[in-house]
Amino acid sequence: MKPGGDEDFAPFDDLPDEDFSLDQEEEEGITSGELYEHYRLIVDKGQAPLRIDKFLADKMEHASRNRISLAADAGAIFVGEAPVKSNYKVKPGDIITLRLARPPHEHGIVAEDIPIEVVYEDDDLMVVNKPAGMVVHPGNGNFTGTLVNALAYYWRDLNGYDPNDPNVGLVHRIDKDTSGLLLVAKKPEAKTYLARQFFDKTTERTYYALVWGRPEPTEGTIEGNIGRDPKERTRMAVFPPGSAEGKAAITHYRTIESLSFVTLVACRLETGRTHQIRAHFKHINHPLLCDERYGGDKILRGRPTSSYLQFAHNAMQLCPRQALHAATLGFTHPTTHEWMQFDCPIPSDMASMIDAWRNYTQLTLKI
């Protein structure tokens, strides 16, 4: 098996980077008493020396470099067990944490009776099929209705499971409006073992995406550094490979089916950057259908006729979210050390849109 990546992986961390913010009292410096971990990551093996404030500004969507510098000056940014200043140069393997005087959420994780589609479960782990529209972790105004809230209820009687413990739970993430497979650890040792596989890129993941146009060649590789868009921090931008901006990112793709003015592709990520598939296909002028953040919610290919425009509009209404699905997941089991592989069919909304384009293609071929 060839190793794969995950576009939303954050090693040993259940708190998404988009949830980070500093309150005024934290910026001014609260350094006494108990500290709570709000953010954690491990620096990639290939990372060049870089100031930690610049490094984290690229990782944390809602945190400016100035706010991160203030947090470092207040003693809230740690490398290992030591606080560091904003001019600290990160190194490969550094474990960076943000520690504040308040818990990540004052009420903790609330258990909620939300249905979960369990694909597989044993004493160590669970594989779930997350529906589009579900946030994976509480934060940034979404403190209820998330997958973690659902897991807290599902495992409410599981001895030793604490949904507020970052050492158990989600091993990786996918975006709110991306559907598909997620891996969850029930024990700390299982999470450590599984998260290391994501960090070392020995897991295998395949995503299916429906994109505008026909990528050429039909099978290929997209390379380009990915970092926060300086003009819009909720979006990722692609920079030239080897540049000082962003982090190296490589996406391998192959055409599954050409459907008139759109294409169904399978993607394997060699690296695991935020929004990697979405940003890379936008970069090569083939955005994912219905991806509002990256421009794919507009009709970008086709005929300038009212009938075609109406068809394309109706087809996109069938799947009003980015057409991206995490379809396969492969990893080595933490206890048995056996290779495990799971597959998840494309969900009905995305499948309906693909079928509409397939029918349109067959119809136009007959004319």
C-alpha cells in the first residue's frame, strides 16, 4: 500500500485551528494557576526554521500574527514544557501547545443523542461515516450538534472515556461540508499509535470529488505550497513549490468519469494540508462543484443557453455543499497490527448530482 495523507489532520489534537482566539485578559498575560491546553500540533519533519509567530499565523485561521505574539509574550505558547517568545524558531518535531488559564469551553463537552453511522468498532477504536453538514468538534460558536457531542452520548457508559480528554477521541478531521470516513480512538495509547501513522503518512485515504471541466492530463499530480490566503483568512491559497509561503503540498488525482462539462476524480493526498484538495483544484482552474469558498458554486463550464444554465442550476441544488467525499480509509490497527481498510459509498446528495450530469451527458450524446 502506498501511503496517503489527510487534508485536515492535526496530530494529537482534538481542537480545530479555526476555533482559536484570545480573550483580552489572556492577551494581557495570565500566567499563574492551572493552565489548560487549547491547541497542539507537531511540526512537520521537513519544516525549515521559522519564527513561531509566523508559523502559527499560517496554521490558525482566526489568530493574527500580532495576537499570537501577544500570547507568546504572555507565556501562553509552549514548545515541549517550556514557554517560548514570538521569535523562537520552530524545528522539525517540536510539540507546540497553546495553554490558557480557562478551559477550552467552560461547560465542557455536552453529551447529545445524535445518530452516528458506525462503520466499525472494537475495544480500541471506531470508524464513523460523518454526514455533510456536521461539525466534527465544538468550538467557534458550534458547541452543540457536533460529532464529538454525539460520541460523548454514544460512549456515555464506557468506563474511562472522557470526551473532554484530548488524549482520546478524533484522530483527524474533515471539513463540516465534506462527508465520509473518520477515525476515532477510545484509548490514549490507541490515539497515539494512530495519530503517528497520520503524521508519518502511512495511512491510506481516497477522496472523490466532482470538479468543473476536464483536468489535463486525466491522471496527474498537483504541486504547490498551501497557506492562508493573505486577503481572506478563511480560505487557503496556493504558492509556488519551494517558496517561503505556505507548506509543501502534493495531490495525486485520476479521472474516474468525464461527464460533459464536469469530471469525477479520485484524489490521494501525499501531504495533509487544510483544504488541500479544494485549494489545489481551484488553483488549476477546476474548482469543486458547489464549493462556495473556492468559487465552485458558480456555473463555470458549459453552453450559454437557458436550458443548459437551468439544468446546471438544478443539478447543483441536489448537492448544496462542496462535492467532496472521504471514501476510503486504511491504517494499521494499534493492537493487532493488522492492516485495516474501509470503504464508504458516495452519499445520496452527491450521487444524485453525479447521476444528473451522467443523464445529461447521455442525452446530449444522442442528440
